[in-house]
Amino acid sequence: MGLFDRVSRVIRSNLNAAVSSAENPEKILDQAIIDMQEDLVQMRQAVAGAIASQKRVQQQYDKAHNDANTWQQRAQLALQKGDEDLARQALSRKKTQAETAVALKAQLDTQSVTVEQLKRNLIGLESKLSEAKTKKDMLKARASAAKANEQLQSTTSRMNTGSAMAAFERMEEKVMQMEATSQAAAELAGSDLESQFTALEAGGDVDLELAAMKAQLAGGSVDQGQLPGSETAQSSPKEADVDAELEELRAQIDQLD
């Protein structure tokens, strides 16, 4: 018996798992609404049948009650006419109709309670159906969103995002290296340009100084030409020193060029 229970439990669990995996929320919700609508139709038919039955009982009760009154009046009429036997028969009919009316009244009261209960159930079912339709639309929208999200997650998980991000990082590092190289080249170019201008400025200073010295030398030779011969002879060694200094300056200028 224990083994049979275990096997039965395994079979039921497998069947439940298979059914759960095969369930489509949208289709299940649509089918649930269809089932509720069918129940509502049956409930309306039941209410309509109960109301029709109530009306028939009401008609039977009214007839029995009226017949009882009629036989009561006939019994009185027969008694007034002195026909006691006929009056007795009329009272017998009146009693039968009165008893029938009493029974029908009890049935009518029960039927009225049943009809009112069915009406309340019908109203409740209509309200539940309306609520279910609204909830169905919401649940279907949520199911669609969940399904789309699941597909997105599945697609994302299949993508090799790690290698893609690594490639982006490598390219970013390469671009940064290229920018650094370009900036360094620009700085070097600017430094070379500044050195050239510095050399030009230095060369200009030397040229100015050389021109000034030439002017001084030219002025000194004129003054010496007006001096006596003895002083001219004494100034020759000085001119030799000036020439030597001039040659040295020219050599320095050539080195700068």
C-alpha cells in the first residue's frame, strides 16, 4: 500500500508539472472568463425559471384564495335560501380551496426567498465577472511584459558582453595613448620652434654688438690718422690686438651659424 501511494504521488506530481508547464496564462484567463460567462448564463436562466415558478404559484394562490371566498359566499347564499345541504357542499369546497391557498402561500413564501437569493447571487456573479474581465486585461499585460523581459534576459545572457566591454576598454586605452602621443609631439614642436627663435634673438644681439664694435673701430682709425707719426707707430700694436679680437668674434659668429 505504501509503494502504491508513492507511485501515485510521483505520477500526480509529474502530471501537475506537465500541466503547469503547458499552461498559457493568456489562454487560461480567457477560458476562465468564458466559464464565468457560461455560469452567468445558467444563473440568469435559473433566476428566470424561479421567477416564472413564483408567478405561477402566485397565480395558483390567488385562484385558490378567490375560490375559497367564492364558495364561502355560495354557502351563505344557499343557507339564506334554506338549502342546508347545498350550503354544506359549498362550505366543503370552500375548505378545500382554503387549505390549498394556505399550502400555496407557504410555497410562495419559500419561492420568494429563493428568488431573492438567486437575484443576489446573479448580481454578485455579474460583479465578479466584470472584475475578472478588468483583472484579466491587467494580468495579460503583466504576463506579456514578463514574457518580453524573460526573452530579453535570455538574449542578453547569450551575448558575450564581457569580450565586448574588454574591446571597448582596449580601444579607449589606445585612443588615450594616441592623444598623449599627439600632445607630446605638439609640445616637442613648440619647444623646437622656441629654440629657433631664441637662436635668432641671440644672433641678433651678436650682430648688433659686432656692428657697434665696427663703428668704434672705424671711428678710432680716423682719429689716429690725425695724430703725429710717432703716435701712429705706437698704435700699430693696438690695431693688431683689435684685429685679433675681431677674428675671434668672427670665429664665434661662424660657430653660431
